[in-house]
Amino acid sequence: MSKMTLKTEGDTHVVVTRHFAAAPEAVYRAHTEPALIQKWLLGPDGWTMPVCINEARPGGKIRYEWTNGEGAGFYVTGEFLELVPFSRLVHVERMHMPDATPDNHVETTFAPDGTGTLMTMRMTLPDAATRAAMLSTGMEHGMEASYVRLETTLDASPALNH
Amino acid sequence: MPNLDAAFSALADPTRRAILARLALGETTVMELAEPFEMTQPAISRHLKVLEGAGLILRRVEGTKRPCRLAPAAVNEIDQWLAMLRQALSANYNRLDDVLAAMKTEE
């Protein structure tokens, strides 16, 4: 069953939609309360988020740090621009790997949908190249499991570990 | 058809993925590529050779320059990136389903 959609729009947008079987208030809280965020915003199996700062107010800071427990890790920082409980979040974020990527402007809305919620996340990148680079990063994390399997055949470039 | 193993290895390197992202904007010379990556031209040329061998870029001769552009196979790769991102996000949201179910139970 595929409940999520993810597509590019124009040259600089990525739009994700997903239905949840819970009220908008619960889905909004799961996006703004650190104790809840740390349970699901994790990426591939084996990764955890030991640091989760989410100051859910305009100007509030965001900082998520992920680790695989084996020395690999990266973090995201950001700031909230606008919050409308329990229907809309607007923030900017950037990834540090360790160099910061250009800002990703993210608008997330939570709309009643039957007895549940339709979440729509609209990301805006500064340009097409940045969007392509961001998508390639997603590929990198999606491919983690394959990397473990194929690591002996891969070029163990030191650049991958920095 | 590109060699899939070669394409996989070629894309395992972040610099080579960044080069493809840059080429998504249009044809580029080695000199233009070397600048934003703070790499020497020989280093960039080695990366381009790997990408070319994997069938991800095409190069032509123009005087002493050899401008490069994305091969159709690379355009497909970028679509693949979308599929991978979709997979990673789906895993997160499936976990969120469980979190939401647990919140409901606690109410």
C-alpha cells in the first residue's frame, strides 16, 4: 500500500503528501514535540536522533542530530518562520554534512481528511541544482542498506567519511 | 544501456553526484566544473572519466575543450533518486503511524 506521494514541481519544488489515521492536532504535535519526533524522524534502520531541539514558536530554533552508532552522522539546523496550531508550519532548514547546504524552505500543512489528516509538505529550494543535490542526498540515505551489502566492492573514498 | 554496477559505483561518491547535479543545469567545461568544487582540473577529470565510463555523461570535442553534459541514463538516475527519497520518507511515516496509534491509546 502506498499512501505517500512525492513529486517535483517546477524547477525548485518538491511536494510530499501523506494521509494519517489521526487528528490534525496529533500529527502536528508529532512534528513539534521533541520526545515524539525522536521516535519516527530517523531514516534507515539503526539510525537514532540523540539531539532533538524544536522550539515551536516563530523564530524558534530547530536542530536534529542523527547517528548510526558507528561514527557516521549528520545534522540539520533551522528556524521556524510561522506556526498555526494545529494546521500549518513554515520553517527553513539546512543540512550539515558538515558543510551547510543551501536553505530549504518548507511549508507543512495538516488538513482534516475524513477522520484523519492529510499532510502536505512543500519544499522550495533556491535552484534546480540544489534540488538535484538534495534528492541525491535522499538517495544516499535510502541506499544505506545496499551500501552495507556492497561495501566491499565500493571505492572506500575518504571523502565519504568526512 | 549503461553498466548498472559502474553507475552504482560512480554515484557512490558525493562529488560525482554534485557534478551530475551541476550538469542538470546544462553543458559545462571541466574548468567551469572545477571552480565550485575547489578541486584541480585533473581531479575533476578523473571523476568525469568514471561518470563517462558508467554511461552517465556524454562529452564532445570542441577545440581543446571537452564540454560534458548529462546522458539520458543520468536523467533516469535523478528519477531514481526521487524513488530512494520516497523510500526513506515512507519508512519515517510508517513509524509515525505507530507513534500516532500509541498517542491515541494514551488518551
